[in-house]
Amino acid sequence: MTDTPVEQMTFEQAMKELEAVVGQLERGDVALDQSIALYERGAALKKRCEDELKRAEEKVAAITLDASGQPTGTTPVEGQ
């Protein structure tokens, strides 16, 4: 695990650490207290990844195309 706060991680960083956490938990070679801490960190990492994916999907959905299918800009995303 890194000391980087989850909310400051990029999608790629969070995904990589989440994979490491899952690997440790699957091996089962950690103490119960450490397993609980890993599970909590994993849950936070999973949420970070989901939030980043949602943000990316919203950006893609906001791209507007002209009649020939070429990008012409973006539409404002609600709530921003």
C-alpha cells in the first residue's frame, strides 16, 4: 500500500493498488487486523475508480458531433 491519499490518486494508480490489495487478501497471508485495513483501503480504491470512470463517461457523453460525425465541441455537463 502507498501512503498517497486515495482521493489524490489517478485512476491508474488506484487500479494498480486495488489489484495489489485484492492479491494480498486472496492469498490470505495477512493478520486479521491487516486484512480489515486492506479491505477498507480496497473499498475506498474501488470507489475512487468508479468515480473516475463516471467522470470520464460524462466527458465522453458531452462530446457533440456534426452531421458528418466529427467532434465539434462539448455540451455543458449538468451540475458544473
